[in-house]
Amino acid sequence: MDMGTAIGIGVAAALGVLISNRLQRRKNAALAPAIEAALRAQGPLTLPGVADECGLKGFMARGKVMLALNDLIAAGKVRVLDAPAATPQLQKVNFIKYELVG
């Protein structure tokens, strides 16, 4: 493989990651109002509860909601309420709650 091909592959990979991140941010921004409305109406909710309130079902839906929640947490709009200390590691997803700030 020559240097030009290697540079082309690197540029293509970087461009792909950039486009993927931009699309994911748009999807998260579209889901954020539904999450905020659910947390405003119901108070603190677990991840499965937020997904259900947003009308999303299934394991993949939880991933989409979690990505959007992470953006809201980073923006300071949502606060994480940790699971009790004695909660088994694999069950924490069912006990960690998310609360709207302000």
C-alpha cells in the first residue's frame, strides 16, 4: 500500500466518524424534548421508565435513550441519582434514576 492510499483511507475514516457523530447528535436532540417532558411529568425515572414514557420499547431503545440522556447530563439539564450501595452491578440499570434539574 502506498502513502496516498493510506492517507485516503485515514481521511475517509475520519470523515465517516464525523458524519456519524453529527447524525447521532441530531437524533439525541430530537429525543431530548420527549425525555424532558417525561421527567417533568413523572419525576425521577429509571432508564427503562424513561424509555417507556418516551414510547420506546426494547433493549435497543434503551441505548438510544441513554445516549440522549448523556447529552442532557453533560448539558447540566439532568442529574443522576445513584443506585443504593448494595445493588448488584448487573441490576444497577434498574435502580439508577434520572432527575430533571431545575
